[in-house]
Amino acid sequence: MRILLVTYWGLTNMGGIWTYMKQLSDQLVRQGHSVTLMGSHAEENKLYLLGRTESFDKKAYYNALLPYLDPGRFPHLHLEHGIFSFELGRYAFEGGAAVLGLHNYDIIHAQDPISSYAIRRIMTAPVPLVTSIHGALSREAFYEYKGLEPGLTWEAYEQRPICRYFRRMEELGALAADSILVSSRWIGKLVRGAGVREERIHTVPYGLNLGDYDVKAAQPSPFRPPGGTKVIMYAGRLEYIKGVHVLLGALGEVFRSRRDWICIIAGVGSLGEELQAQARELGIGEQVVFAGKVDNIPAALSGADIYVQPSLQDTQPYSVTEAQLAGIAPIVSGTAGMPEMVEHGNTGWIVPPEDSGALAGLLLQLLGDDGLRAKTGQAARVWALHTRSLALMTESTLNVYRRTLGTHAMRYHAEGAANAVSGAAEGRKRLADAFHPAGLLNALNPADPLAPLLYRSLPVNYAIPDGRIASIAEN
């Protein structure tokens, strides 16, 4: 089977999504399939195929389109800066993906709603499309904005055009797919809310390569705490949505009762300096180790006693599974897909999100009860070994591929899933003054070699801006 794994985002720096793509790709190749990975290279501003020479210069394409997407003709693009940025980025992705080619694959597996919708919009011949929905774009964006605007409420955010934009992209991305993969029931519920039929949604939890995990875990831990010191650990990005500030608040309370512990924060992100300042202000600067990027998390976890995932929203973090495989029953926030990963009090614990007090109380309980940690940790490891293997995830994913290939033609013609974003619908939604990018480039420079390439690669009725987004201007 010839498979394209594709994402709108940066290809090798996406945290959990990159882990998913890389592990799945490796397993599929081992089974004899041909796999290509497509995504963005942020530093070089290009769309590319991993391990191949082909690439598309997004910056030059941006610069050509930019003057023609003015607010006078297309005001909906300029309701908020984020909308314009994402739409311009999507048009560059669509042009690049079309040029790099979609025709040499038996199935395309998109990793986000933006690439899902974009791929369907540029198809000139139907290819079965599977889409993994790894998170909730509109909800994640809320926490990104809240990190910048601490007083922002969900109710206020819902009234903003950027929220309507992300919800529209989630809807279009879900409806574009022939089949959808979700890792949790929580995500499945959101997808059904977008109008996707139940039979198209397949729940396949994330898995890890158990053999590779054990090899890494057998290596020495990079941390050597003083004897008698308990180790609390978090691994992940240092961003507002990850809730590390909540963990630090809880640790500040724990510090007032006992000090025989350290907390290792493994990860990097935009809030690194701010979180270090928070730790100092709480008086726990000596208790918290900001370790930066840690290459071997399994080895680090082998020396830990407690693992905390304090995210404000998270689907099914790999770090939680890694903690379970290390024999640690993790503490997770009771939000999004995380409660599905633990049985409270048996294979882990669930605390209310953003509740430092509740987290502090649980940490104090676990710090003082070695027997409880050992018992629940063993149960967590057994559960993860039986339900979170990469082999199980890969076989379940292949079954979805096979099912999609077998029913694609019927769905495409009879139910119109693909037609929802294809030619006729696109034509009906075409905006006045919208243009085909090949025509624009040809008018700007008849010698530009990209123009004829775009004419050949994009549908004849493809247009920029995308008329199906204009509805976000409606309150």
C-alpha cells in the first residue's frame, strides 16, 4: 500500500503528533508498505517530503498572494490577524501539496483538520482520505489566547471571529474525510458534533513501541536526586495549555508541609522563564529542576516516584502512557481525553483541572504512602502493556485503511462526503474577485515556471480566497 502521512504543521517538531507519525510510519514500512511524510519546515518556510529532495517555497508564494488579499475586497480574512495568518498559510500549503503531488498514493492520512480540508480541496482525482483528529483546535486556541490575555473567558472567546474560524475549519476538515481516527471517546463526541456519521469514526488509542521503551528505560536516569528524596516529574511543552503553572502552585502548597522532594520539569516552551520566575516567587526555586529538553524520558521516569499531567486540555498524552509503563500511576487533570487513560485510585488519579489545592492534597498523600504508589503503579503498567502497544495501534489503523479503501468509491459518489468540498460546491461558494493562483502568477510574470505547474496540479475551479470560510463574518 502506498501511503501519504501529511500535516499542515511543522513536520518534526510537533511533539505528540510527530511521535505518532514517526512511529506509525516506521511500523508500516516494516510491514512492507511505502510511506511518505509531508509537512512544513518552519525554519526554511517550505513544504517538503521527509527524506526526499522535493520541496515547495512557501515564502515566495505568500509574497505573491499577499497584495491581492486586501481587506477592501475580502474583509472576512481581516476580522482578526490570526484568521488572515492561517488562511494565507493554508493557501500556501494547498499550492505546495498540489505541486508535490497527491496522485501516487493509495491512501492519504491527514493529521489535522486544516490539512484534511486542504487536501480534499485540491484533489483533481479522488484518493481515499483518512483523517486523525488529535485535538480540538478551537479549544486549544482558547488556551493559547488566554495565556496572552489572562482575563479572557470562554464566553467572550466564543463571540470572537477567530473562534468561529477554528470551528469552521474543524467542521470542514472532519466532513472532508472518508474515515476519521480518534484516540479517545471525548474527541469522537466532538467529531460527531460536527455532523460526521458514527460509522466513519474509529477510536484507536495511541500506542508505544514497547521494546524500544524498555531499551531506553534500562539506561541510567539522567537525574541523581539526594538519597531519601522523592521525585515528582512532568514532561511536555512549557505552554499555558499544559498547566505547568498549576503544578507549581500545588508544589508551593506541598512545600509548606514537607520538603523531602524535588520536581523535574522536562521540556521547553515559550513560558520557560515565566515558570522559573513563578517557582522562585513561591519559594520552591531550589526544589524544582527545569531540565530543558530531555532525550530519554523513559530513563528519566525510571528514577521518578510520581508523574503529573496538569494540562488544561489534552487528548491522550504519550507522557502519561510512558509513566504507566514505568510503573507510575499518573495524576491527570479531569478534562478532555485524559480521564479515559486512568481508573481513578487503581491505575492513576484524576484531579479537577486548574485546582492547585486538590493536586497538592493528592501529592501529599502519595509522597507519604510508598505502598499505595507501588500498588497502583504496578496496575498502571499492566494496563498500559495490554492496551497501549504500537503493534495494536498499527494493526487497528491498517484495518481502517482497508475499510476506507473498500468503501471509498461508494461513499464518494453515493453520500457526497468528498463532494462536500469538491468542484460543484466550490463553484457555488466562489467569492466575487476570487482568483486561481496560476492565473495571478501568469499575469505577474508570464515566465514564472510555477504558473503552468499550478494549472496542471490544482482543480480548474480552485479559487483563492476560499468562499466556504466567508460565513465566519456572520454573527
